[in-house]
Amino acid sequence: MTDPATAIVNTSPGSHADGRKTDLLSKLDRLHPPRTVSPPYDEADDNLSPLDDSDLASGRYLARLTAVACLGGLQFGWDTGIASGMLVAIHSDLGHDLTEGEQGLIVSATTVGAILGSIIAGRVADWLGRKKVMIASGVLFLLGALEQAASQVVRELVLGRMLVGLGVGMASMVVPTYLAEVAPTKVRGRLVGINNLLVTGGQVVAYVIDAAFYNLPHGWRWMVLAGGVPAVAQLMGMIYLDESPRWLVAKGRLIRARKVLQKIYPAASVAMIDMEIERISLSMEGTVQREAFDPDADAQYDDQESNTLHATLDHITSAPAQLSHSTSEVKSKLSQLLQNPNHRRALVIACGLQFFQQATGFNSLMYFSSRLLLMAGFVANPNAAAVGIAVANFMGTIVSMRYIDGWGRRKLLLYTTCAMTFLLALVAIGFSQIDVGPITGDPDITQTTTGGAWPYLTLAFMVAFTFAYALGLGIVPWLIQSEIFSGQVRGIGAGLATATNWSTNLLVSATFLHLVRAIKPHGCFGLFCVVAALSCGFTWFKVPEMKGVSLSDVDGSFGGRQGNYQAVALAEAVDN
């Protein structure tokens, strides 16, 4: 059988990489003369070596950007991981034992907030920038942690979870997008993977905290309050974070974009920097704008303070008009996304992968693992038993980061979704052999009647499933989402894909306990097994290989007939 994604397409840059400067870049040179660097290559090689395909990046600078941005991922993981232990540790601290519906509401509140946050982030990230969205997410994480720790009734805890959810939705959309836009092509998978590593690391830390505070009076309040620590660290780190150069180019802020690119590629020649700006501009054709006031350019004038003050006042008074323009711009981009066949195909792939990431049941396992293990017989401290699941997720992400740029996204997905299908079947068989306890109730009085090896085998199957998930579906959808859209629609496309993720998360998490009651745990995991098999088929027929494709050349990855294409790196084409 022929693989339906094996046709090689041309991803070479257009004729813009011919060394000539546009009028815009020529004016830029007069306003802001570039610093001169002796080029490490012959100038004639510039045409053959796009900057983001080069080895000229500063590892130290990229590490700093990645560390600060990925604190959002750490908080994402922390707040999704903390829910499992919190639900079984609250007892009657909020006035009564939590009912099945209240447990679902507390979990779902975060997901509802995440849906709203991802939709808002998709718009605001294109309007105000990636950095401002990350700042907003940090503020929401901090406020949510404080509100949860101080809550006295269920509705106050739900409000705190919703605030955290807004931050989670924003961070889950904007951080992978930002990292993909600053990363060189050769290491893009690994940099975006670091964010997933911090997400899973946050979940591990959350599970350890859950276990440590489980038997302490009101220990759950300390669990959620500790989530404010990385939020404060991220907000402090934002002082040192530069905006995405691609967003700066889209807004016509070429001086600032050049400065950021020079920091990312300090050994690159001026010609290579300018060629990269040209490539970014052409990849965003129709969306690049030149603002009437460019603060980076006007800073060159002698009357800097006066110009800056007047321009700031103009921006404040014209805010309604800017909002109206932004709304029109969003409608235009949404129309592009849905009507252009290449954009539409990218949207189907990104949203499809995000749907399967949640519909295979992993986050239900994360949210309710302690409850499931309690039902399976781990009465003494189910949070301690659940740590193994979080550690498997973390270790799987580390392995995935090692191989994702070598093996490719598609191959990882195909192998791991097959493994997930098999392991979910084993989890279902394991639960079918256990006489599980009640869904609700105080852990101290929960009783199970079946011992033996099956609870431990089932836990081992859950850990193995988690490892397989982390290798593929845990990381690849976020990476493909950040790289499959062209620059014209990347923000809104990533926002819609992230909203799909969280909408599916809401559907699965809100119905999970009801499904457990109706068809038992083995029935739930049998259903997830079927969905995992469907995700394998979707990957085979729809998902291209994006390994090694420059973001500026991503439109070339979707030529040819529907379902008969493959994005191939220039380096691979040359090697073959």
C-alpha cells in the first residue's frame, strides 16, 4: 500500500532572496544604520542559505527566551496536574463532601476558561503581540492561585479555577507559537518540545505536592497557592523577553525586528538579516502594515520625547478606531482561513490533531487519576500512586524531544497512536477484572473487594499508555499547530486549534465521571481505545511531515492533490 503522504513538494523560497533590498529596507537603513559584522560566509552564499536554516543562532539568547516563555507551560502543567489531588483532599472543607457534579464542575471550570482564553489569545496575539498575551496569562495564573487558596465555598473555588483556565488557554496557544517564530528551523521541534517538557514537569511537581500535602489539614490550599510562585517568576522574566520578530515585521516595526534577529543570529551578516526580513514579509503578504507611529523609528529624531508623547496620546484617543480595525482584520483573516484551500487544509489538520489529543482520554486520566486509583484499591494515598503516571508523561516528553527533529512528527504519531490503542485495550481489560469502589465519598471509608495483582497491572498499563501518549500526541499537535499555518493566519489559526483542544477537553472531562458510572471504567477506556485507533488513521491519511520546513516556506507544503502531499526539508531534498 502506498503511503498517501509521500509526494515531494517544492519548498524553496521565492525570488525575493536575490540580495536586493526593497524600498522599505532601504529607508530602514537610513533611519537605523545596521551594525556591521564580518559575514562568516561569502555574500554569494546568502541566496542559498536562508537565515533560519543556518547554524548562526545564539544558543544562550535562545535559551533565555525559551526559559522565560516556557514558565507559562510550567504553570499550564501545574494547574492541570493539581486538580487530581485537590479533588480527593478537599473532603468537607467547602462545607460538605463534593458531589460527583461538583467535582466535574471544578474540573470543567478550568476548561471553560481555557476555551475562552485560547480564543481571546488568538486575536490579541495578532493585535497586541505574543509577549503581551504571555504577560496577561501570568497575571491570571497568580490571581487564580490566590482565589482558589482563599475560597470558602464551591462557587469561589470554581471562579479561581476559571481564572486559572483563562491563563492556561492563553499560554497553551501563544507559547508554542512564540517559540516556533523565534526558533531556527533545525531546532524548532526541540524548542517547542521544551515547552511540553515544562508542562509535563509541572504535572510531576503538582503530583508530588499533592502527595506531600494529602494528609495535612487544609493541605489542598497550599497545593493551589504554590502555583502562584512560577507566575511571579514569569512576570519578572518578561522584562528580558523580546517580542517575536515575525509579529514585529507584520506590524511594520522593522527596526525592532532587525534588532531581535541580530540577537538571535549574532554571527549573521547584515545581508542575511535583511534577506530574512524580506522572506518573512513575503510569507505574510497582504498582512504587513506600517503604523503611522513606529516608536523604534521615531526614537532616532532629536525631538524624541515630544514625538513619543504625542504619538502615545494619539494611540489612546484612537483606541476605539484601532479596535474596530482589529475586528475587521480578524474577520478578514477568518475569511482567508476558511476560503483558501491551503489554509483550510492546515486548519483541518491542526484542529483534528488537537481533537484526538483530548478525545483519547489522557487528560481525564490526569484530572481523575487519583479518584480512579482510589476506586481500584489504592486507598492509603492514591496521590502517591498517581505520581508514576506524571513521571511517565515527563520521561516520554524527554524522549520525544530527542527524536522529534530526527524521526519527524508524522512517524512519531503513527507509531505511538498504534501503541496507545493496544495499551488502552489493556487498561480496559484490567479495570474489567477489578471490583471498583464508589465514584464519590471520603477516601477514608472507600472500600474495594478485589485485591490481587490486577490493580497493580492496571496501574502499569496506565503508566505505559501515558508514556506512549507523551511520545506522540502529547507534543506533536502543539508543534504542528505552531508551524503548519502560514504567517498570514498563524495567530487566528492556532487560536481556533487550541479552542478545539479545550472544547474537546471540556466535553470529555465533564462527562467522564458520568460515563464511569454508566459504563464503568473499563467501558470508558474501551471507548478511548476506539478513538485512539481513529487517530492513527487520521494521521496516516491527513498529516504531512513538517520536519525541516521553514515557517516562511510553509505555504509550499500544501501543493498537490488533497491527501497526497508531504512537506520535505530543503536539506533532505539536497541529501537525496
